[in-house]
Amino acid sequence: MSDNLTRFQNRFSEMYEVVRTVEAIIAHPEEEPPVEEVFRIEVMRGLFGPEEHFTARCWIKTGVVLTEEDEPVEALPGRPPLGLISDLDTIWTEYPIDQTSRPTADAALQAALEFLASEEELAG
């Protein structure tokens, strides 16, 4: 653990170091207009605990549009509201995935990718 992490470990109940970031894209060319869902998976190493462990969290890239009154207009993930495409901004929103705690970074990444693939199969 680095000096900074060691120095502050007594002030936090949990700490994680992001050891790998992966983006995975699921294309939906059959939709009109065609849509891509962009997922960002972060694999994290837990810095507290008796043994080294890894977990993953996931984000989905989401299109949002702010109105003139600065009120958000809700959009589906990966798809802007129709007619507002020119004013589109994107944000990353959390995409809940379960049971990714594993003994290695590769195993945690595999669990996250398997979860996303199974979600796609259920939706498709």
C-alpha cells in the first residue's frame, strides 16, 4: 500500500484502488436510430481486510439534455430524447451489478462481463 493510503487508512471504513478500467459496447443496429450501450467497468482492489480481494462496479453512458430552465430531461440509456439531439450531453450513471467479489482482478472482471452478457441475453 502506498504511503498516502497507509497514512489515511484509519480515517476510512473502506478503501479501494482501481486497478483496471474496461469499456464494453453492446450495439443495437436493429433499433431506429441505431443505439450503442457503452458500459465502463472498474475493477477495484480492496485495501482493507485480512486477504487481498477484488470487486467490480459498472457505469453506463447515458445521454441527457438540459432544458433552458436547467431541468434534466430523462432519456433511455444510450439514446437521447428525439428532437433534442443537438443539445445532448453525456454522463456516466451507475449500473448495478452483483456478486463480483473475487480473489483476482481477472476473476472480478470476468464476473462483471458475464453479468452484463447475461443481462443482454435476457433483454434480447
